[in-house]
Amino acid sequence: MSVNQLDLITEAMGLPEGHFYDLFIENYIIDTPPNMRRIEPFLFRCAELDKLDAIRRVVGAIMDNLLYSPKLFEIAEDLFAQERYAAALLLYESVAEAERYQHSERLAICQYRIFTIQIGDDQSRNIRAAAVFEAFVERLDEIDQLDALKDLANVYRSLRKWDKVDEIARKMRAKAEIQYALKHQQNDRERPESTLKLSRPLFVYISYADLLCAGVCEAQGDYQQALDYTYAYANLDWVKETDKDTQHWIGLFQHWAEVNTYVFKLLSGDTSVLTDYVEYIAASTNKADKEMVTKLLNVVLAANRYQLDVNHILKRFKTVIDSFVQQGQLASDMYSNQVIPEQFARLSYELAYYHLYRGTYNDGFKYLMYSMVSYHTLNNETYYINCIGLFEHFRTHAVPETMEKFSKFIEKVWLDNVEKGCFSDHRG
């Protein structure tokens, strides 16, 4: 019996989809020699119905034999392409476990996919996933390593692990420079085809490494070195390609260089560029919405660092700021971009700091609550504690309604931790 026939019988009997799947597994998979022509469509159907327990049973029944690894890997790749990530994860984990002692590219790809799927809004989980995957990067194909290193760097960047960002960015640049040189060797006609697997033009990995290194220097307070890296990725005259995609990316790097030149000068204390920077932000409001949070964060960082009055600027962008802060709580689970959710939370904290130290307590506590909720969602304990410290410093200025919101949220965090088993609950 095929799974399609079983589905027709189930429908005819008026029973829920997948009602007999456990019996199917027992009678046609566990009690008989595994037949991939029967198992493959069954796994796809289970993924479609989100029956993950059924997938676990099937995989557990057949994975004693390594001969099934290649086929399960193919199925996992198809499920991944269909964005059925939970089902794909089970298969990748099973194949990786079965081949854990194999020094194979397939094992490395499984670990890359597991890393990609697991990255989410929990930064503690993200750092564990990144640490595990990092050990497998070198086993990937030389071209695949570039996207893997890019993804790793972005995760470490969202975690503010700047030493890791610097290490990975330099490694990515070195590998990309080798591949770019090979691509343009006159006698090498196969290389260009191998680069088609990349998510971006090959030169991007070289320039993006400079952008990442500039971010590292910014975090370390070395703004002159950050500017040097910025000038490097702004100058792309060496790029040989002229296609439309290349021109798109060159335009992006020039845009990033322009805005970051303002930023590094501003954060280094050259406040004369603030007006030009704000006008630049205003001109690009509708062009790069995802970047707006970073641009506005830089304004508030400079205001807090150099005691600048930016009330007129915050008033000008109030609608944009409020919409982004609230989106930050909703969008923090997007793993395709790890940097933006963390910066939503940080923008809220810096806004809270700015307003509280200027005596505008209602706005200060409002943004502080946004930041606390976001950092709790991100499971970033350090910055969550910073939020509590800032609240305690200004506690005497909080109205009863604010105190009640704060207390309820702290209690909710405690109950969440009790529910997760982090702490015991001895209440009778």
C-alpha cells in the first residue's frame, strides 16, 4: 500500500488526515525491509502535514544502515528548498549523527543547514549553533565556504562578538581573493561556473569583509581605521564585471560607504557632520527602511556620548522611530538578518537613556520597556540586566503605572524561567 492509497482510504472513512500513519509505519516500514520508493513519498507527506513525530519514527527505524544516508540527505535538501525547515532539520540531524565520524562534505552541508535553520531570536542558542558549525566550515566546498563564512560573521556581529567577526571576515576575504583571481585567469574556463552557487557576486565577499572589519573598528573606538576600511570598500574600480547584478552591489557599497563616513566622523566627535547626516537620513527614509534603525541609532549614540540635544531630530523622525521600535519586537525572530533585531533593542535602550537623563521620564520608561522586552526575547542576559540597572537608577521618577508594568514584566520573566525548568517553584 502506498501513502496515497492510505490517504484516499482515510478520506473515504471521514477520518483526519494521517490518522493511520502510525500503523503504516509499523506495518510497512518497521516490520518490513526498508523500501525508499515507499518511504520517500511518505516522508514528504508527513512534512506536508507537519507530522514530525512520524518522521522521527521512520528515520529512527532505518538509520542504522548508512546506505540510506545519501537518499535521506537528498530528501532533506528538497524539504529545505520547500522551506519545510522543521522536517528538514530532523533529517539533517539524523544524517549528521550517522556520519559524525565521516570527514565528508555531505556532513559539512548538513551542519550548515542545521546552523541556518536553528538561527533565530534566541541569542544564547545562536552562539551555540555558531560554535558547533564553525568547526565544519573548512569541510565545505571552497565556494560554499564563502556564504558560510558570511552567515557566521553576521551571526557573530549580531552577538557583538567582535573578535570572531574580525577573524571570520579576514578568512572570508582571503578565500574570496583567491577565488576571484582564479576566476579571471585566462586559461581557467570552468571556474566561473562554480561561482554560480554563490548568493552574491564573488567580489562582494571581498568588499563585505572590509565592511565587517570597519564595524569591528567602530566597536573598538578606532574610527580612523574604520574610515580606512570604508574607503577601501567604496573604491571598487578593480571589479572586472559589468553586469546588472554587479552594478547593483557596487551601488549598495557606495551607499554604505557614504553613510558610514558620516557615522564614523560623528561618533569620533566631529558633530559638525550631524546636520548633513540627518538630511541624508531624511532623503533615504523611503529607500532603505531596514537601514533606518541603524542610522537613527547612530544619532542617539552620538547624542548620549557627547551630550547633544537632538530633540528636534527625534521629533522629526518620531513616527519612524515608534514604528521601528514596535516592529523590533515582532521581527526579532527573523534569522535571515540577525543584525537588525539586536539593533532595534539597542535603539530602544539608547532612546531610554537619552530621555531619562534629560528628565523626559514618560518617554524614557516607554522605550526602556521596549528594550527590556526585546532583549528578553533575544535571550541576551547582559543587555537585559543593563535595562534593569537603568530602571533602578531612575526608579524614583517612575509613576505607579510604570512601576506596575515593570513588576508584571519581571514576574512574567520569572514564571517563564520556572516553566523552562531554570528554577524550582516551591509554591504550595
